[in-house]
Amino acid sequence: MNAQPSNRLILGFILAGGFTLLFAFQQEFILSRILYFGLGFDFLYLWFTAIRDQRPLLPALILTLYGLAGSYAMYRLYYTSIWMTYGICATVSLSDVCQYGVGKYWGRSHINSFSPKKTREGYLGGALLTLILAWPLYPPVQTGPWIFLGMLGDYLISILKRWLGVKDISPFLLDHGGWLDRLDGIFMAAIVWAFFYH
């Protein structure tokens, strides 16, 4: 049974708040163990179901490589600038929540079949709201690219999951899917920032 929208938002805020506290107190050991354990579970579940159900293996391979590249980029960013790492995580996560909220209540124009619940109003309204809310801590010249890359990562993973024939990569976070489902946009922003700007 799928969680109601309000429950999804509550769980999303709990996850975001927990990671905010871990970042604030620089609990690198706990953060890394949670990340690697969650991604490890995702990969095992992904490959087990792909082989068991005879699904195409190429998208599973791309998803695995994307997850590994994203986690390595996060590792590099964390030791380059914790403030930058937190900014990317917070901005992309906030953008995702804002897009969901705006799209849920004001979305009319659906974008494509890969992400049937995504709307133009949700993308644009969520991005604008995120720019405004993040402005006190990070300038729009920084948050703008992060938001765009987060959307790109979300779109890419949606295409790969549709190709693979699954809704979520794993049930690790219950109705929120797996870690890679939650970190898809963050990983895209982290990969670009880590490999092209550092």
C-alpha cells in the first residue's frame, strides 16, 4: 500500500532533518555507513530482482555505476568542503520537496510518460521556491545549477527505472524506495561539482 502524500512529506522531512543533524555535528562515520549500507542493499536487491525476473541488465549496470560514481563524488566533496556538500544535499532535497508540493496542488501540464507525476508547474514552481528559500545561505548562482542538475539526475534515473521495468530500485526506505531513489538528483549534482569544479 502506498503512503499518502502527507505521510511521504513527513517521512521526507524526518530523513532530511536527521541528515541535517548528522551534517551539523560532522558525523562522517555515521553518514558514510548509512550511505554505503543503503546503497549496498539497493545494488543487491536491484541485481537479484533483475536476474530473477529476467529484466534487461544494461540499465541495472548503468544504475550501479551511477550509484558508485555518486557516492565517490560525495566522498570527495565532503573532504573538500562540508559546507558545499551540505548545500548540494539540502538544495536538491528541498527542490524535490518543493516540486512535489507545487506539482501536487497546482500541477496541470504533465511532462512525459517516464515521470507521469512530474509537471511543468512543479518543476518551475519548485525551482523558483527553492531559489528563494535557499537564498539566505547560498546565492542563486550556486543553487540554480544544483537544482537543474538535481532535476537532470531525477529524470535520468526515472528513464533507467522505466527501462528496467521497476517503480523503485529497492524497498529499503519503504514507500520512499531505495537510497538511490532518494539520492538520484544529489548524486548528479555531486558528480558534476566534484569532477568538473574541483
